[in-house]
Amino acid sequence: MNAIVLNCTLKSSPAVSNTEALARVVTGALESEGVETEFVRIADFDVKPGVTMDEGNGDQWPQIVEKVLGAEILILATPIWLGQISSVAKRVLERFDALLSETDDEGRPVAFNRVAGFVVTGNEDGAHHCIAELAQGVGDIGWTVPPQAFTYWNMGPGPGPDYLDTDHGHEWSETTGKAAASNLLAVARALQATPIPAPPS
Amino acid sequence: MNAIVLNCTLKSSPAVSNTEALARVVTGALESEGVETEFVRIADFDVKPGVTMDEGNGDQWPQIVEKVLGAEILILATPIWLGQISSVAKRVLERFDALLSETDDEGRPVAFNRVAGFVVTGNEDGAHHCIAELAQGVGDIGWTVPPQAFTYWNMGPGPGPDYLDTDHGHEWSETTGKAAASNLLAVARALQATPIPAPPS
Amino acid sequence: MNAIVLNCTLKSSPAVSNTEALARVVTGALESEGVETEFVRIADFDVKPGVTMDEGNGDQWPQIVEKVLGAEILILATPIWLGQISSVAKRVLERFDALLSETDDEGRPVAFNRVAGFVVTGNEDGAHHCIAELAQGVGDIGWTVPPQAFTYWNMGPGPGPDYLDTDHGHEWSETTGKAAASNLLAVARALQATPIPAPPS
Amino acid sequence: MNAIVLNCTLKSSPAVSNTEALARVVTGALESEGVETEFVRIADFDVKPGVTMDEGNGDQWPQIVEKVLGAEILILATPIWLGQISSVAKRVLERFDALLSETDDEGRPVAFNRVAGFVVTGNEDGAHHCIAELAQGVGDIGWTVPPQAFTYWNMGPGPGPDYLDTDHGHEWSETTGKAAASNLLAVARALQATPIPAPPS
């Protein structure tokens, strides 16, 4: 079983990512159950705007999507800006659009029988809405969203510290993240044991 | 296997409900696979505002939630008003909040190992957002959201006809609704065969 | 100049409303500028579902809408449930829908030349999204939304205290609320001095 | 009086932009009232991710923001992807974040006394939600949002033609776009005549 985290921070490596720090709680829990995990920081790649599989001109999305399709578990991790997902996370959803027309040997959208979860951090309010946007986006494409498959951190009201600046609320975010890992893995296993067939067309 | 549709139209019976008409495409497909289906039109009941299991004073939510917990498949069906879910659908999500603290014998939220899908109709644009709001809401509470577990109908731009006023686009909405039924049933069966355990606390 | 607050808490009077408590910061600032203010707690009235001006059968919306149209400044105040506006706030937006077809003597939608602002409180994350939903809803109907015309309070991550349970963050929410009052009043005055004409039809 | 359209299509020039085509209805109406208008297609520029005024390394946002601040009227124009605003539009909102801390000589956020409107086109449903996201984002930063300051086009349900592929619904979108132009101009003039002062701090 493989899990991939697409870290949609605005910052390229090696800048510290609060979003990655919280996502590591989820991947740590998955690893302790034998899942192999990998992080991809999207801002380190040249992901072109567009809605095809390969936008050319050095577009590095194809190598990312290959990793995504190698994983049964997808974790979209995003910071909050203006109460919304990052432009990098939005770019990822947009590029997923091309997967709608990709099917496997049995005619199923390629995202079928995979699960998706979400990690959201901010220095301000907005996590529930980010989760709504991401859940709807990946559900459109073909991922299954397990129950309570997310964790988040922020400390309102108004702008405040970043996740790594304080211990406030870490316990809740970590417990919730471990539950998310458990739920992602459980549904991934259920779909592996009893796969969703191609829908009637 | 049982499915329940909570029809969140603003209109009480016996007024014709466009939302029900489209939802019947989904339930028809489920019935042909042997699933028992039931419709509850929320506007026919006195569902009080609040976030407890029973708000008293003639609150009829308890009898609805009992039906919801008798079904492995939940379908939330809502009209679109101002691009958003109806106040009746919002009331349902709000009342679901109390389910967060209800657990089964194994310590799992009672909504675990159930699936949810969505039917949205409008005389104007807004379906994707309605699906996002509903998916996030039920995911918070414990339902699993299968891939492409929705159908919708509207005909933009601007205000236009209702679903039952025209044949425009019915084919897409019906095909999509039958696919939603297939995906809901497949994931419900997968969770029945391989249930999600209680998350670590 | 008159301002009306529609308090969309789920609780009827005389229960304490955290949302009202924060809204009073905004109305206090308005009053110090000579604005007359009034609160209406929607849960104290029987507001029927529907999208007409009067749904009959004891519908008390008509008396509320009369107050709304007597005020140049509207403040929608809502708690957060599941990261979203309350069902009561959603009901208010829905009932506003009927105002779209009401025009004044010069053919303008009746909400024109009025301003709207927002107050949001929660024991969990979701304020930005609530503001987005409310702003889009009232903008559709004809209110103008001044800059930074909101305040909110919550303390993430996860469920936490209510506004009145703690002093955490009150300073930010109060400063922001006073700025909202200033911006609402400034734009209301600008529209009074230079009214928006009827749009070309 | 100046208006600027930020066209957030995913396509670089000279590809045909449906979003631009509809936005030209709004700018045409503004021009007939003597407003000078300019289009900037964001995808033609290298706008880096980040939340500062200048992200360096060839970041072309500074020249765009200069044009934005030279205009009393801002029009954000976006296509719909997965029911949501484009990643390019999201990038624009994100870069606006830095304007929060920029103030004029009187201590007002630089976006104060400017108005913003929205143009949304899609081959599928999602316009109301795009308008909600954009309105909340620019309102946070300091723009005023006039009533009915938008137009949109799409033709549901499901994927369908683009705006320029059909005449369906153009009349509604054009009438609505001309009304948006009228409302944007009216509120811009009102704020010019009676400017919003700096809020109390």
C-alpha cells in the first residue's frame, strides 16, 4: 500500500513548510501500519496551467501524476490563504481534470478504488471550506473520500501564529490526523478487497 | 441493503418536487439491484433548529434520524437557491452534528460504514458548490463519499426552467445518476465486507 | 440612518447568544455615530421555508422584511455549524430571493442603495466561508458590500470554547468589528449622497 | 475613471478566451460611459506563488498590481474548472493578500474606494460559487462590491459547449453584464464623491 502527499505550500524547498509538518503526523501513522509514503512539494516543480495530461514546454505534471497513480492513498495538503485553498492546490485539482477521461482496462476512471484525505494549516480560519473544495474536486474525478479523512490546524480569530510557532491545539490536530490515517487505510483496504466496478455507461 | 433519500425541497407534499423526480433515477437504479429505498420529504416534518438529537416541543427529527440509521446508503437531495443548498438541507446537516458523539458498540461514530450521495436540481447554476457543502458536512460526521456519487440538473445561464419543464439535459443527468447509484452500492458493499474499525483515540 | 441585525443563532430568546454579543460591538460603534439599531432574533419568529414574500399560514417573514427595508444597513449575524452558516441564516437568504422582483418607483431592486455586513461566531473554524456565502447571497439580491464589512470570532483547531467563555482574541474581533461599522456607515452615506440608478434593462 | 480586467483564463495569448469575450460586454458598456478600460491576461505573465508584493526571480506581479492600483474599477474574470475558480484567479487573490498591509497617505488600505466585479464562464456549472470566492477575497483586501456586479455564462447540466460555441443564453449574460457595468460605475462614482475614511485602529 502506497500513500502520496501533494504538499501545496506556496514555498519551494528548502523553506520550512507548516503544512508538511502536520501532514507528517498522518504519514507517520500510515507508516506504522506498513504503508510506504512519499511527499511531493508541488512548488518545486514547474506545473503549467491547463487541463490536459501534458501541457508541454517543460511541464512537470506528468511525472507527478505518475506518482499519484502509483498510490492507493492520496493526501492533499494545503495552506489557507484568504480562507481558501492555495493556488498551488487549485492547480493540482485543475490538472486532475484530465484524469476524468483516462480509464483502466475495465473502463473505470483511473482514480477509482483510491482514497483521498486532506491536511490544512493556516495562520487564519478557513479549513472546513478548504476540505469542502478539495473533497468535491477529487470526488468529481473518481477518488473515494473516507469518513473524517482530514486534519487541520489554525488558531483564530484573525491572523495568528503558524503551526510550528506554538503548541496550541497540536494535540487535537495530531489525534485527528491519526484518526484520518486509520480511516484512509481502512477504506483503501476495503476497496482493494471489493473493488468498485465500472459504472454503467 | 437500504437506501434513504432525504428530499430537502422547500415544498411540502403533495407539491411536485423536481428534486424528487431526479432522485428517483438514482433510487430506480438501486432498486433494480435489490436495494430497498425510501423517501422522506423533510418539509413535511417539524424539524426544529438545534444541534442535539431531540430538540423537544414536538421535534420530529428523532423519527427521521432513526430511518437514516436504518440505511447503509444516504442520498441528500436539494434544490439550489441563490447558488446554495436549501435551508432545509442545511437544517439536516446541522441536526447530523449531534451524531458526532453517538457511537456504536465498538466505539465508532454511528455514521461509519455508511455511504452518502447527492442529487441537486435548480432553475439556476450552483450544483457543484451544493455537492461540496454536502460532502464536507457528511464526511465530518462519518459517512464515506464514493466517487462520482452525485447527479445534478440545471440549465444556465440565469434563471430558467425547472427539471420537469423540459427534456434538456435529462440524458446526462440520468446517466450520471445511474453511475452514482452503482458507485454508492459498490462502496456500501465494500464497507460491509471490510468495515472501517474505530479510529485510535 | 438605521441598522438592523438579523441574528441567525439557532437558539430562541432568552437563551444567551454569542453571536449577538459580538454583533453588539458593531452596533455599539454604529450607535456612537448616531445610527439607530435594532436586533431581530430570527429563531423567535416562525419563518416558513419558501421563496415568496409571504408563505402564509402564520408566516412571520413579512414583518421581518419590513424592518429590513426600513434600514440602510443590514447586518447578518450567524453562528458556524459544520464550517457553514446556520440553517436560520440560509433561510433568511432564501427568503431574500423574493426581493429580486420587488422594485422601487425608479425600477431599482429594493435592496439597492443599502449596505450589508456580517458577524460570525463559532466554537470552530468556518468564518471566511460563511462570509463568502452571505456576501454572494446579498449581492445577488442588491445590497452593496463595503470593504472589510465583517468581524468574526472562533478559536481553532477543532471544537473549543464559545465567544463568551473566554477573552482569547476578543481584542482582534472588537477592533475588526469597529472597523466594519465604520466601513458600513461610510458606504451607506456615500450611496445616500450619490444613489445607484436603475440598471439598463 | 479607469477599469482593469484581470482575465484569469488558463490559456496564454493569442488563444481565444471565452472569458474575455463575455468580459468585453462589461467593458463595452463602461467605455460607452467614458471609462478607459484595459485587459491583462494573467497567463501571459510570470506571476510567482507567494504573498508578498514582489517574489523576485523575474516575478511580473509588480507590474500588474501597478495597473490594478491605477484603476477605480477592477473586474476579475475567470473560467470555471471543477465548479471552482481557476488556479490563475486563485493566484491573483493570493497575491492581493500583500495589499492588506499597504496603506495610502490617510492610513487606508490601498484597495479602499475602489469597486470590484466578476465575470465567469464555464462549459459547466459553478458560477455562483466562483463569485462568492472572489467577492469574499477582494472584500477582505478592501474593495467594495456593488450590487449585482457580475455576469456569467454556462449551460448545464454536465460538460457542454463554450460561450463562443453557441448563442444559447447570450442575451441574459449580456443584459446582466451591462447591468453590472452600470452598478460598478455608479458605486465607483459614489465612493469618489464621498470617500470611505480610514477605519479606527
